[in-house]
Amino acid sequence: MGGQYTNHALDQFLEHILKQRTPGVREPNVIRLGSKSKSAALAERTLYKARIGKESTPEERKNISDLNRELDIYTSDIQPVLHWCSGGCTFNDIVEYLQFNEASIHDHLFAGAKGVNSVDGEGFQTAGRTSRRDLFNLWIQGKCRPRDMHNPPVLLRSDRSVTDLLAVPQQLWQMSVVERRKLRDHWEDTVITAKLMEVEEGMAGFSVVSRELQRQYKEGNQRCLEEADVIGATTTGVAMNAELLKGLPARVLICEEAAGMRTNPPLT
């Protein structure tokens, strides 16, 4: 295996090997790693070209197909969440969160709204005409519900903690403006945090599957390299493909001006 500092030096080294062919001896199988070569003589001797015509094993093909399908699923799941993140938390997001996580708060806040089952003081179900959005806007502004217009509740002047406020959903329409906005901010933060966790979990899963897919591809690359007589790469290329090259049965490593390297040897 040959390692050079520059792409130009590497090309010259590999071209020299090809020119020194001994009559009656087959041409050496030379593979050049990297895509920065400008040599016409090496254009067909890249790892990509070597892979062409080399079929993967049935197991590899199945694994690659399954992994690509997993990546597609992760992508389709993550994209809507990323799109949501670009717009931020909306009123509908808050309503959905309250419906599924704070049902008591939802029912007290939107009692009497269209589509919300509510019961009056005498135990009869009421059919509201005000939308949930209109009720929420009245609430966040410190106003009372339309049905309480003739006998509005006295607003509190307190500034309690979010924990205390969540414990008294029956007081939602008596809370001070400061407390109402504090609750609104808490709901928004909770929704945003949950969405960010979705993104983090999705990206983590995507990375795991992506690394496994790369490993499957590298198995095919390694088989091609095992058949090579000479593998050429720059010192950077050696470092980038260290894991792939470590598994090869190469007995000789030629590294030009290795004494001048400021970093650790590319393969240890």
C-alpha cells in the first residue's frame, strides 16, 4: 500500500508502478482511493470503478434494502416536525396538548365553546356558540367569558407559580393576567420541548441506521480492496479510511516523507 502527502505525488507513484510492468506478468491490480486524481491512467482504477460489476451478497442486498427503507421512514417522520419547528407553536398545538395531557384544564378553559361538552350549574349540557380560539383570546387578555358578562368574576391579583396554577383549573377564569400569560408560556414551552425531543430521537435513530448502512457498503469495498495488489491513497485518505484499511492483509505500507508528518501515523 502506498501513502503520499499530495494527490499529484500519489498519481506519479501509481503511474510508475503501472509503467514498470514485467513482460509475461499480469498487470498489477491497482486501486486508488479518493476522487482528486487528475491522472488519465488512473481514471478507471478508483474504488468506485472497481465496485462496478461486483455484486453484493444476497445478505448484503437484503440488509441494504431494509436499511434504506428504515432511513425513508425516519425521513418521512422527521420532515413534518422540522417544518413545524420553522413555524413555532400555534394555538391549535396548545389545544391539542391540553386535550391529551391536561383534560381538566382544557374543559374548564373552553367550557361553553363550540364542540366542547360542558354542563351548567343545574347539570344541563350547554351548546356554546363561541369558538375555542375566541375564548382563548378573551382569557389571555384577562377578560371574562361571554356567558359571564352580566356577572363577571373578580380577577385575582396574585402571581402564583405554574405548579400552583396547574393545581386549580377551576380558577382559570379568575386568574390574573400575569398568571394567565405564565400558563400560556408554560404550555408553549412544553409543546416546543416535546417537538425538539422528537427531532433529537429521530436524528439519533437516523444516524444509527446510516452508520450501519455505511458499514454494509464498506463490506463490499473491503472485498474489492482485498483483491488489489496495490492500494494508493494520500495520508489524508488513509486516515479517513483507516477502519476499512486495517482489515486488509497488506504487509507493506509505503508513506512518502513519513518523518515529516506532524500527526500520529495514519494506521496503528
